[in-house]
Amino acid sequence: MVRSYKLLVKVERAFRSFKSLDLQVRPLHHYSDDRVRAHILLCMLAYYVRWHLEQAWSELLFKDEEPPLADDPVVPARRSAGALRKASTQQLADGSPVHSWRTLLVALRSLTRNRVLPKGDPDAAAFEMVATATPLQAKALALIAAFQP
């Protein structure tokens, strides 16, 4: 029962992230049942994607990669040695900075793919141009590709 009660904190944090800048889901006023259900479904899907990304990117974030499990649910949760090291040094093992969710998303924003349409005959000469990934962006994409839940 104590473990279930403590899990309530995670649910409350998830709903808080819906309303904050994390997922940028603002209150919408729907008047039909189908639209309300669709809105809730999209919110839950957005949070599910975020949860998986946090799991995949845990080594880049201020997050326990392998949180220790307490035998006694009443004992306060403890952070792993790796998470404490990341928090105290503000650096990863390779010397690069540790990121919060927001700072990592800001760093990923510049990775773009653009469709270029030259003047003249745009359909025949159109091409796509992909921005060169920074080392951090490349690492984040590799972590997503290698992630196995």
C-alpha cells in the first residue's frame, strides 16, 4: 500500500508536466465527448513518448540510469552513485555537461531537415538538406536507436 501511495507522486508529476512547458498542452475547452476523449488520448500519448525518451536519454539527463530499489517502501528513496556524481559535478563521464529535459530539447532543436525548392523548375530540382548533427545530437539519436524497453 505504501509503494502504491508513493507511485501517486509520479502520476501527479505527469499531470503537472501536461500543463507546464514540458509538453505544452494548454487547457482546451471541448464540448463533445469524442473531442474530450481524443484530447486526453493525445495528452497520454505525448506523455508516453516523453517517458520513453527520458528512459533512452537517461545517461544524458539528471536521472538515475539504474535507480536502486529499496526493500522497505517506508525508507526514503536513495539515488545511485552515478546520479549523485552527475548532480555534484554537473558533467557526464566524458566531461560533457549533464542536461535537464528542457536543455536537451533546446540542444536538439537545431537538427532539421529542410526541403529546398530552387527558382525555376522547383519540382525537378527540389532536394532535401539535413543539418549536420552536433556530437550531443548524434549521441541522443544513437541512444534512441539503441533503446530497448
